[in-house]
Amino acid sequence: MEKKNLVRVFVKGGILSPGDFLKILTTAKELGSEFIHLGSRQDILFPAKDRSKALLENIFRSINTEYEVNEFTHQNIVSSYVALDVMPNKKWLVPHVYHYILDSFDFRAKYRINLVDPSQSMVPLFTGNINFIASTTDNYWYMYLRLKQYENRPIPYTKLIHGYDLSKVASCLNAMDLEKEDLQLEGLFTTVDQLEVNTLNPVEELKYPDAAFPYYEGLNREPGGNYWLGLYWRNNKFTINFLIELCRRCMDTNVGKISLTPWKSLIIKGIEENYFVGWEKLMGRFGINLRHSSLELNWHLPVLSDEALELKNYLVRALDQQDISTSGLTFTIKPNNDIYLFTSVVIEINTEDGDGGNTYNILYSKDFNPNSAEYLTYVKNVTKNVLPALLMELSVMYFDQIDDQPKVITKKKDSAPKAERVSERYQCKQCLSIYDAQYGDEAANVAPGTPFDSLPDAYICPTCEAKKTEFVLV
């Protein structure tokens, strides 16, 4: 099965409800698939023996989700929502801010778009063509373009853009030809300047996250006392029967969202402590291993590449036998095709030589931080049997260059320009949606900073249309 023959489901921001996931899974099962794949753009892929267009159209229209079959013309919008409660995050970048911004992207993206918090290191910053990176100023974002004509270097826009205007900017750029050879960035940014959007001058340069990659598997406690579950499968074939039971378990235990990672794995957050044992029981019933070595979890492989999977398994076994730690590092196996690099170490597969065997190149990112988007060659044209030893050398280089000096923390005044704002939140009792006075409700023409008491009596919940009287102060 080639990648172009898969059904590809765009899960916007990598966030979906258990109910919608269940519909996707049952559709895949009806079309003859026993498993699904997860893609590095937080999308879902599955082979379909009978790609019934009518069935697919009905299902995906009912859950308001885009999909493709037999083509590769559009892209999923990636977000770092999956890292909330798992890794550090900007205090202002809470779930409903992600949801509001992602919901405002109402066009099919032909270019890669990222929406990322730089405080975390699970979701890479610059794997998009259009990358929005959260700043320290509440709901203002840096924008970086990453284009082939400019050697895939992240190129910054000079201003911060307000979160509720990101979709307007992205839609404008999406309508352009960002791939033409003579593209002039100055003219492109001038076009963005002419849009009616809220912007600010940055008060500081973007700080990249530390390169250290987190261990994300198993049942782990959230800061608030609940648990989150990270699930990884070695061959990236997630059995549909198990996932159907997992979705039902989510719905039975008040878990509202399932998140996909760019590492072809998934995370379930908000598992209440009194349901903990039931989740362990579910994993045991299906024989799910939650204790893979950290050597396993930090690899990026192309979907459906048996060659890359076989090489990864060989390298993981070899490193494991030597008791080598690769904690903090990430790896890509890159066949002879075009994929975006976002890891610390890259193993390139060269075409076969005259003897019928492959040779390999090893590259590593500057300072071992993949967000630098600058790769240096370590070796070229080496044979498979020497790869483990070379990766061990690189891991030693990585640990040697880590700055272990204690950091001096100085308190600095908040120089970020902030609008006068009201700090109060009201929650809908019916669907638990939040009205945050700081952000207002743009869809209802309610300006940021509008207190709840100042809303008209006719105001309704934007999610479930409950009356204003159904909201309570939280």
C-alpha cells in the first residue's frame, strides 16, 4: 500500500473528541481496515480496500472534518495543544485560546501551518511553511516563514500578530504562490502589513526551548491531580478494535479530548484518579505495553517505509545492548525523498551502490537543537554496521555540550504592552465552555475586556447556545 492510496484525515491542531474519533475508526473498519496510522502532521491515515466516496463524505461532513483520498494537495494544521499539562506552557495559552484560534481557520490549507508554544519541546516550532509561535505578550504571536527558496531557514515577520487575526494572515498567505522561485519576501510582508489586523512590536526575541525531548509514554500525573496517558506503538499500526474501546472508555469517564503528537503517538489527558485502575485494566486486556525504552520514543519515520522501520529497529536494539542513553535527543530516518527535518540527528539513506547495499549519511542540528533548522554533516557514505557506534559518539557529543552551569534568574519588569483587561471567567453549565472577559467573544462581536455583566441579555453560549443565565462565575 502506497501513501497516496491511504485515506488521510485532517485532525485540526491534533485535537479530536472521543466521539469523532470513534466515527473515524468505525468508518475505517467498515472500509476493510484493521488498523490506523498516525502522521507527523497530527493527522490520521488508514488503508481502505473499498474507498467509498459517499460513505466518507457523509461521515466526515457530520464531524466537520476535512480528508483526502488518492491525493496529497493539502495539509493539516499542527498545534502544541497536546503538550498542555504535560510540559511547561505560556500561562495565557489555555485550551479555549487554542480552540478559538483553530476554529477560526476555516479554509483548506495548501501550506503547512503551525501554532506552537515555544515553552515546550514536544511539538517542533518550524515544521510549517507558516509558523505562529506564542510570545510572552498575552495572545500575541511571532510569525516565521520557512520556504524552500530561502533554504528552509525560518524567516521572521517583524511584528507580533494578535491570536484572533492569525487566520486572516494565514488565509492571505495560503492564497499566494509561496513556492515560486522569484518570491520576494519584502513584497509578501508588505501585503501582510496592509491587512486590517492587530499587531505589536516584539519586546524581546523569540527564545527557543531546550532541545531535551520528554518521555511521554504511560500513565502520568498532571499538575492538577488528574492523570494523562501516552500511547506509542512500535510499528505505527494502532489496532482499531483497541482504539474503539479506548474511545468508549473516554466517553464513560468524562475525558473530552484525545490529542495526537507529531511523533505518531497519542495522549489522553484529564483521567480522573478514581478511574485510574479501569484504565490500567483496559491496557492489560489488550496487552498494551506502556514501558517502552526511551530509545524507542524519539524517532521520526516516514509512514509506510518498511526500510526505515527495519533500520530503526536495528539501531534501537544495538544501542539498547550497549546501555547507551539517548535521552533528550531525537532522530529521523530519511529515505531518498523530501521530508521536513525536525530532529537532533538525521540518518539519510543513500541509493544502493554497485554491490547492492545502502550507504548512509549522518547529520546533526546545530547545538543539537532541531529548532535551529541548520544541519551539519557528521559522516557520509558509511555502512550500516558502523551506524550504532557513530550514534554513540554523537550522544556523547550532545551530553558534553550541555551547559551545566547554574542559571542566575533575575526578575525583570514586565515591559510588554498590555491592554486594560478584566480578569473574570464564566462557564456554561451545559457544555462547560468558558467566557473569558479578557478575550471577549469575537464571533458575537463582543470586544476583549467586556465584563460578563455587560453582555446583552440575549447573549448565548457560542458552543451549545445555552442562555446567558446558564453561565456561572469560575
